[in-house]
Amino acid sequence: MGKSTDITADRVKSCASCGKCSKSCPAHIDISEVLGIYGEYLFGDVRTLEKLDGMESSGKPVDCIECGACTAHCPCGLDVKELMRELAMMQSCGRLMKFPYNGKVCKELLSGQSTPAKKF
């Protein structure tokens, strides 16, 4: 995994799963559960993100209104809002990514080693 993925994994790993973020969420997202799923994904279980598809229609990361209540209530000092934003972006891309992103594709495109898909 890339360095940025390792940093994110360490942040998620430091979550105490106390549930204070979830209790403060006006969108009723079970943030503790979502961060647990994200942690499993970051530590190598790429199939685990499919659990997000099975969650109730409300309460998914894409339902986050970015109010910051979760971050304000986190006793571990995690920027929970940012983690939720990362997951929401992954979830709203149409399909969840099936591999941990490490920037390889973007680096290849920028260096000219890879060609982007043709536009139709």
C-alpha cells in the first residue's frame, strides 16, 4: 500500500469505537461501524467495502452532511468528518474501488507511462 494509505490506516486504527461520533451524528450514520469497515478495507480486505452497499438507504457515508459533530465528539482526536468524506467519495463514484488506491494510476498518467481511456 502507498504511504498515504498507511497514514489513513493508522488514523482509522486509532479509533476507540466508543460510539460518541455516531451518537452525535444528525444523519444517523453508524460511524463506528463504517470506520470499522473502512479499517478492514485499508488493512487488506478489499471485499469488505461491499458491506456499505448492504447498509440501510439512510446512514451511509454519502448521507454525511459534513457538520463536524463527529469530529468534535471524538475523544481520540480523529478528523472523523474527513474520513467520512473519503468514504463518501469512494461510495459515490458509482462502484466502490476494489483495491486500495495508492496513486499509481495518476502518477503513470502524469508521467506519460500510461494512456488515459479514449473519449467517445
